[in-house]
Amino acid sequence: MDKVILTVATTGAWPTKNENPYVPLHPEEIADEVFACYQAGASVAHIHVRDNHGRPTMDLDKFERTVRLIRDRCDIVINLTTSGDLGLDDDERMKPFIELKPELASFDCGSMNWGHSTTFINSPPFLEKLGQKMKENHVKPEIEVFDSGMFYNAEYYLKKGVLDAPAHYQFVLGAPGGMVATIDNLVFLKNLLPKEATWGAFGIGRMHMPILYATLALGGHIRVGMEDNVYYSKGVLAKSNVEFVERAKRVANELGRELSTPDEARKILGLKGRSRVEELR
């Protein structure tokens, strides 16, 4: 069967226990949830952390504890955010991946208005610095594309050598201020990709399932989790990220695709991997 990488994004920066009491916020909660999702079939974990009050943070200690707890239990591919909060300086955003050396980290390829309330800043100087630091630390960028302009930004950075080919893209559809989550938009973005690229996509909120179905049908990789959607179905809160993983696995199998193992995901993405001894140092 054709292999598909399933990323689980358990926490994100915004949902709280008020939106869904089952959202994992503390390192122990996040690690437990990631391990359960790994057992259910997830091969990549996209990690955000929160402070002691449940607010988004890029605090290194929180990342370090969360990552260590996960690595102690399984070999899932770690993908750290570089955008855990707004208004941080460049060093704060990069320090977790520089110190912890995950195999993947997010590269949000442009700035945008986040709805009508704030601005998500990823300036050209920051993106050039981010790309260089990722190269120095052997961390592969996950190029996150919220609208088509960000794809062309990535194309520029590939030509300039800030990013290396083959690149891995994640299409983020339905974010406030970004491209609307429609099948037409997904197909449009997919058709822009260079032949050697790998890619995945997800829809935020109610368009989660249509985008998941279409991504699988188009040959892409998928992402699920409470970062993107706290409801399992209309009006029904998810009780665990595992519910999303198990459903995605069933859907993928029905479409003739099988979830990859972490090592198969590493091979697909061209990751070198790290020995367990190195990871636990």
C-alpha cells in the first residue's frame, strides 16, 4: 500500500481547556498524548508547549521536558514549532530547535494578518536567518504555506540557497487571514509543487475532513489534532487526539494508503534520523 505520513498536532498555541477540557497543555500531558498517538499510528509529532498558566510560550525548559519525555518512550519524529507565540524576538523562536535538534521544525514562509486582530510576522531577515540556522543544526524545514504568496516566497529562498531541495511543504488551509479551506485551493497549491517535493495539508475547523479526504486522494501526507480542530464531529468535542489518528488511519486504509512508521517517514522526507543514545543525551 502507498505510505502516508500522519502528523499529530496535539496542542497548538490557542485552544485552552475552556474550548476542550481534553487539550493537553503540560509536558506530561503532551507526552502522554503523543505516545498514545504514536501507538495508534502517528509517525510525526508537531510540538507546541504552554506556560504554567496554559498560555503559549517558546520557553526552552518546557520544550526540553516535553521532548525528553517523548523521546524516552518512542522514536516518533519530532517537529518543533518556531511560532509558539506572537511578538517574540528571533532568538527566542529559534532556541528550542537549536538546543534540542529535532528532525523537523516549522518554517512559516511569510507574514500575514491573523484574522482582524493581530499580525503574524515572519520577516525576510528572520526567514533567511531561520533557514541558515536550520541548515547548521541539520533540522529540515517544514515549509508552512498559509496562502499562495508564501509558496512563491519559498521558491525564492530555494533559488537563493536559504532552503534546500527536495523541500517539504505543509499547506495550512482555513487559518484566519489565510487561504480558505476548499478543495479548489488545495488542488491549486498542489499543482504549484516541484516534482521532487514532498507535501502534506490540513484544514482547520469544520473543513478538516474534506481536506483530509482530498489530500489522501491527491497523494499527500496528512495532519490531525487539537491544534487544528477540537471537535471530532459537529457539536461533539474530541476526547483525545487519538480519536483523530484512529479515524485518519481508517480513512487512509479505505483509500488504499497505509500509515508510515517513523522510520518510513524519515525515508520519505530524507531525514537522517538520530540514534536513541544521541537523542537521550
